[in-house]
Amino acid sequence: MFPPLCQGSKGNSMGSLPRVSLLLLVLNVFLLTGPSVQAGKIMVFPVDGSHWVNMNLLIQNLHARGHEVTVVRTATSWYVKESAPHYRSITVTLPQAIVIEKEDFFVNFLIKMLEIKREGSVTGFVKFYWEMLNALSDIHKQASLLGVEIFENKTLMQNIRDTQFDMVLIDPGLPVGVLVAHELKLPTVYNVRWITSGEGHFVVAPSPSSYVPTSAHPVTDKMTFIQKVKNMLFYFLNTCIDKFIVCPHYDRLVDKYFGPDVKFYHLLQGADIWLMRVDFVFEFPRPTMPNIAYIGGFQCKPSKPLSKELEVFVQSSGEHGVILMSLGTLVKGLPTDITSEIAAVFAQLPQKVIWRHLGERPSNLGNNTLLVKWMPQNDLLGHPKIKAFVAHGGTNGVYESIYHGVPIIGIPLLFDQFENILRLEARGAARVVDAAKLTRQNFLEAVQDVLNNPSYRNNMKRLSAIHRDKPMPPLDTAVYWIEFVMRHKGAAHLRTESYKMPWYSYYSVDVIAFMLAILLMLTAAAVGFIRFICLQLCMKRKSKQE
Amino acid sequence: MFPPLCQGSKGNSMGSLPRVSLLLLVLNVFLLTGPSVQAGKIMVFPVDGSHWVNMNLLIQNLHARGHEVTVVRTATSWYVKESAPHYRSITVTLPQAIVIEKEDFFVNFLIKMLEIKREGSVTGFVKFYWEMLNALSDIHKQASLLGVEIFENKTLMQNIRDTQFDMVLIDPGLPVGVLVAHELKLPTVYNVRWITSGEGHFVVAPSPSSYVPTSAHPVTDKMTFIQKVKNMLFYFLNTCIDKFIVCPHYDRLVDKYFGPDVKFYHLLQGADIWLMRVDFVFEFPRPTMPNIAYIGGFQCKPSKPLSKELEVFVQSSGEHGVILMSLGTLVKGLPTDITSEIAAVFAQLPQKVIWRHLGERPSNLGNNTLLVKWMPQNDLLGHPKIKAFVAHGGTNGVYESIYHGVPIIGIPLLFDQFENILRLEARGAARVVDAAKLTRQNFLEAVQDVLNNPSYRNNMKRLSAIHRDKPMPPLDTAVYWIEFVMRHKGAAHLRTESYKMPWYSYYSVDVIAFMLAILLMLTAAAVGFIRFICLQLCMKRKSKQE
């Protein structure tokens, strides 16, 4: 059933071949709700870290529907295991591990950023930003080598060809899969929010900077004039980062393997379906495209009962209820002086607190606070006793909060977390506290505001009701479009190829220039004619007078 | 159950109050598939003619789901009956009937247009175009008076208020309902393809003229440079028609009833949900918005068995099969010399022909051709013996053809029909014959090409398969979003209000001007500084030399 994909010469190894459970297959016959679909062969290019959590869920569902999934991973992968019951893997050994595959990378990054923010030194910030750009370039350089390893390994390529995949599922944060799909002439589906260096929409849909906040610019869709100016500058900056820092690494591969007629950016823009991890209870309304399907919150599910011990702790909170705190994968990154302030605030509250915490235990921890290394976050968020969630604003936590209607006190730390929390704040469902400026006073004030002002909870409940009210649940939507692409060998009818035009043509600069030129010529001709007539008349009058 | 809406002083009459069938209500309990919804009260502003066919179908479904539907109609309405089992009506008597409520309007229009096209005289065309613009202005002037009649009739308005409608469903081709919804502060849903003077998307979504064909400009999404120039000119023309011919009639009403702070165009743009009668197997891919739901082809349904006589006729065609011909509501408009050419071609074919024809019987009609005054078009199109459809390209017929996979020989006559057929032609599923230039030769050639070249049928079958493959059938999608708007009292989270910005702000002209000014000032300052330094140096050198 699974044709053998042999190992490459550079130590590529093949993951275990899972046995498709007969029971699952039989169940699927009953569960199949969409149009019938042949079991397909799907090649997956994931991104490591928290992105994988989402991709893995999608793969589990595809496997449960009877599809064969093959995940391309690096030998040094942090989250993506070599073997799993629901997929097999192609393991590629890179000359050097991709830095984001190391957990410490993000933690160190966070510690450094907080330091610089607290110092408030401009040169420090510029230096840090420069280092960040270098890191970004390194990440994509290392990731692009995955493409080289695959293309140069003739045995592996032949085995991939022989497998006759039906499509490629890609997280285009690291877009090597796009090149492999082009080589194999296979349709592609993206599981995407971030792509190369910005938010996915910016690559595929019109994004008027007058009301669409640019990636990394934390503003709402109603901007002041100065915010609009900054928004456009951020847009230029992101475009430059994409053009000069990220894409050149992939351009080199495209030049080498596909020749000068193929442009990497066009390949990137040309996915059949964009499964966008966005929902409009969260994102501000903005232009979109027919081949974008929204699957924001597809990982959310009803909560399960808690363990006996946890249930006892939660119930002991009485009428006051419980506050959750978790900073996701960055859980280790908060300096002790900040955690100490947080602990002091928690100690003053009548609520109980469950805090996912690693590292040194704050000395001033109250009796009401339970420190845990891991918690069943979704099950807790769905528990009626939970009153608020202190979170860093990673997408998964944000969507789980929306799904269960729990208001957030946000301590955004890195990347999109600032924008994420801002979106909930704009809807009156969250309060933000700046980690670099967090004090006992402002944190307490924020927590008490969210606990005591019912508007936060009501707004989040309203968002939750809207979020859950969809023609099709987002996870089913994702599976539907993946199978659609396999059924019809792509989705060309939904995908414009207008991006292949040069920019001046796309924005009609050429047409406007042509029309202005015509207008100018006509005006000049008219003026010339009138001058000529006037001159003639003057000459006549003169000759008469003479 | 239905509160009485009394008649107005100017002879407004109230339609019969239908009894909601108990059986239907019980059935609905079982059929209700979406989230539970309270039976709602829906006010409907339809457009007469073929538009009503679609709206009526939607209303039937809303009624079957237990909602109370009230249709606002004029006393002179052509299609919208005063009483029906599935709705009640508010009938408003206008000082003058809206001209499109008369069937003859379109037929006369067609006859005149064909005459001018055949003459090929430019002055004739300009004169005709001018008359058309006048007619357009008249239509909207007459339609806007519907608003005056409603607003001025205090008893009617009070009764409407007392009914406590939950939402307003509008065909914004004639957009008076938008004003009534604003007055009642009710959420709105559009059932739309054409709005005021153009295609709906142009009012609500970015529409780059470099690849989005403008309304009334029959080109594909891949244009030559000259086509792009024309496309932009058409865009300007449509904007001018909207601004100077259509909207002023409604602006007057808005000024009178809502004051200077409210803009009619903003009300028009502000619908909660746009149920767009478009599908991307038909329309070229283009930018869209989160509050647009696509319901193109929602009227299509599986075919039912034919009557015995018709089945016998169809079966008598043997292996050659049957050709259908119908020009929809314009069936009477084709001059006899053209129908005679068509009849001659049909007479030569081995196929049988079923031709929906009113008026004089062509003298040269073949034995293989059956003339009918009406035909069960959908049931015929779904019959396996039907080989091709000779159609004018009205939307309903086009979508029925797509649904059943029957290729088209298009004889577009008016309005959007040229664009509609062109879209199918671009996908290799139709041939076009210009009615004004139709001859025995070119019509025969087109029919034989579609019959004998299997690519037309294969392409249409492919479109059909894609069209039918949707997460939710389009009619259910329409009902879903109407109920969504009632459940959540609108869909503000999907609707941008960016259109309220002035155009220069929306297109960031202000921001770009500001940035250019800053750049200019900085350059000037730098140049000034350099000149100053140079001058100083020169002076020093000079004084040294002296």
C-alpha cells in the first residue's frame, strides 16, 4: 500500500509505515459527508514549533479519512517526529539545523528583546533589529537547503515521483514545498497565516494600506493619519524584507532548477487553495480572494472533563472562579522579576490561579496559585469556573479563548502576539499589559478590570457565538478543500493569475500613463490649433489695418 | 400571527395572509440543518421580471423554514403577484408605473437595438445610447418614488414599525429597500448580481481594472493593452452613470429624510451580507470581501421526468439527440428574418429541435422542429438526449446549462447576456453568434461545431462537476446567511466600513502626497545645506586667494 521511499545518500531516513486501521476505514464510510473521494496521497511540508501542532491535527483528520500522508521533515526537527501512526516521513539531513528548530532560539530571543525594551536604547534596538534580520535570512537560507538536498538526491526524487502524490500541503512560512510541488507539477494547498515575511493575505489579495493593518504594525482598521503613514512605511519595509532578505535564497534555487522564466514569487502566489488560519471575529474585515478558505480556530474542540485533582482544585474556588495563565511555548522566557510581580498580584486575588510555569518557583507565590508544568488548556478554558486567561497571545490560545468565550489579559511577548491581542482588545474582549513595563499595579488593575467589568466576558461570549456559527466547521472546511483539490486536480477556476503581470500593469500605471499622454496630445493639438487660428485672425486684421 | 398592515391612503392594498401549513412546519423541525433559529420576520424589496424568479425561490425556501415574508410590490407589478401562499405583500401605488414592469419595454428595446446594430450607423447608436441613459434615469426616478410613497404614508410606516421586522432582503438593482432598512435600523441582505448601474462587486470589493472586466465590457480577465484602456474607460463611464444619472434620484430622498450627514452610496455599500448570484465556474476569479457569499446557480435543481408526449418526441431523436432553443423573457423579440434563418438551419440537422417560440411561425420550419410556447427547461436540460442549448445567455438559463452540463450556442441580445456567454466561451463551453449578423452559414457552422466537437460538452461537464462540488449547496448558503443575520442582528464583523473614507484617503493619495512632501523637503534641505557648505568653502578659498 505504501511504496517504499528509500533513504538518500546523505542519511535521509524513512519513517515507519503506519497500518491504516480497518476500523477507521469502516467508520469513514459512514462519516464521509462530502462528495465521495478516492483515498489520495498527500505530501506535507510543515513548519516546526507551534505551527506543527495545527498541521498535525489536519494530518490526523486526513489520515482518518483514508488518505496516505507523507511528511517531509529535517533530521533535527524539534516537534515533527520521525514516526507516527497517522503519517510516514521523509527525513532529510541538512548541513546545519534550521535555528527555529531549537526551542532555546525563541526563549533567548525573548530574553534579549525584553532587555532591550526595558533599556529603551535606540542603538540597542537598531542593533537587535539588524540581528533579527540576519536571523531571518539565516532561517530561510537553511530552509532553502532542504530544497537542494531533495533535488540533488536523485534516488529520493525518483521515489517521490514513483509514489505519484496527488497534491502537496504546505505551511509556506518556510516555502520549499512550493518548489517541490512545481517540479512534480502537483496542485498545492497552503495551511497558512504567515508566509515568508508577512501575513498571508498580503501575498495574494489586495491590501489597501489605508485600512488594512500591515504585518507587525499593531493598529486597528481605523487609523489616524500618522498611523496610516506608518502603516505604509511598514508595508514598504515588509516588501523590502521579502524582496531582499527572504526571497533571494529561494530565487537561487528557482534559477538553478527551473531556469530564468520561472519566478519564485509567482510560484509562492500560485497555490490552488489558501487555508487561512484566520477568522473574522478576530481579523479585521479586508479584501480577500475566491481561493482563500478561512479555517481560523480549526483546532478548537469541546472541552473534556478535568482530572479528579484538577476538578477539586477548580471547584475549591467557589463563586470567585479560576484564572488560567500560560505563555505557550515561550513559557520559560519570562524574567524572574516579572514572574515575581505576577505572583504577587495573583496572591492578592480571591480567585484561584492555575499557572503553567517552568523554571524557578516565585518566592512570593500565594496559596491560591497552583503551578503546573503542563495543563489541559482546552479542557480548562471550557470549564464554567474559568473567569479569565492570562496569555501571551499566540494564535492557538487566542482561538481557544474565543471558542470557549473566556476574556484575556494579554502579555504579548514576540512576533504576531502584539497584533493578536490588539484585535481582541479592539473588540472589548481583552486587556493588554506590556511585559517590558509590567508592574504589580498595572497588572492588578488589568486583571481586576477584566474580572469585574462584565463587558469583557460578554464581548468574548458574543465573539464565541459568531465564531461557532458557520456553514461548515473550519476543520471540515480544511479537509473539504484539500479533497476538492485532489478531486479536480487543482482549483484553477478560483485562482487569478493576475500576479504574473508586472506591477505597473497590475496597478494600471501603463494604462493611466497612456491615457494621460493622449489627453496631453489632444490638449496640445487643441491649443496649437487655437493659437494658429488666433494668429491668422491677427495677421488678417493687421494686413487690413495696413 | 400576521399583524395587519393596513392600506395606505393612495390605494396601497394588502395581499392575502397565507396560512402556514402545519405539515410544513412539522417537516421543518426535521429539516432544520443549521443552528436553531427563531422564526423571523423578513421584509423583501424585489426587482420585477426575471430577477423575481430567483427572489421568489428564495422566499419560498424562507417560508418553508418557518419565516414570515412580506414583499413590497407596486400595484402595476408584472411578475410579483399580490397574493401567494408563501408571502404576503404590501402594495404601493406609484404615480406612474416603472417602465421595466412592462414586458414590451424589453422587447421594443431589443427590436430597436437590433435595427441600429444592423444599420451600423454611429449617430444612430449614439442617439440610441442617449435614449437608453434617459430610460435608465426614468426607471430610477420612478423607483425612487416608491420610497417617497412609503415614507410619506404615516399609517403604513407605523404598521411596518409595529410588525417589528428582523431584517430586510433586497435586490439592489432598484435600491429603495436600502433607505427603508436604514430608517428602520434593520440589518440588510442583498440578493444581487446587478446593482444600480453595474455588477455588484464593483460597489463593495476592490476591482483592479487591469484584470477585472468592467460591467458591459465583454472581455476576459486576460486583456490586451487596448482592451485594458477600454476597460478603464468603461469603468469611468459606469462610475459617471452611477454618480450623475442613477444616484441623484436616491440622494434626493436621503437628503430629505435623513439629512446631509447620510450618503446614499454609503447606505448602498453597507449591506451586511451580499448573496452574490455568481459562481466562479462562470465568473473570472477576482477580489472579493468577507461579507460576500456566492450563490450562483442557487435556482438549479435535478430534472424531473418529462411529460409523456415530450418524452416520446425526445426519444424519437434516436442517437442524434435533441437541441433546445429558448430566448427567455425576450422570446418575442427576434425579427422574422432571423427566426427564418434559424429555422432553415434547424431543418437541415439530423437532430430534433424543441424551440420555445411566440409569434409568427417560420414558414420554412423543418419537420424535426417542435415549436412550443413554454417548455420545462430545467427538466429538458437534465435529459441525457439533449445535446446543445441555443440560448440568449440570461443568467438563469446559463446556470441551468452549467448545472446539467449542456454546451451552449449563444445568441446574446441585451445587457449582461454578451458578457455571460463570453464567460462560457472563454472556458470552451459555448459558441457565440451575433444576432445582428446571424446568417444561415455562420449559425449552422456554430451549431455543428458545438454538436460535433466533443470539447464543448466535456468542458461544460467539467464546469458542472466543479459547480456542484461545494461545501454547502448555494440555496442553503443563501438561507444560512439570511438566518445568520437574524440570529446576530447583522454581520458587522464581516463588513468593512472603509468605504466611508474619502476616495483620496481610501487610495492613500493623502499619505503618498504627505510622504512625497516630506521627501521633497528633506531633499531641498539637503541640497540647501550642501550649497551652503560649498558657498562657504568657495568664499573661504576666494578670501584666501585675495
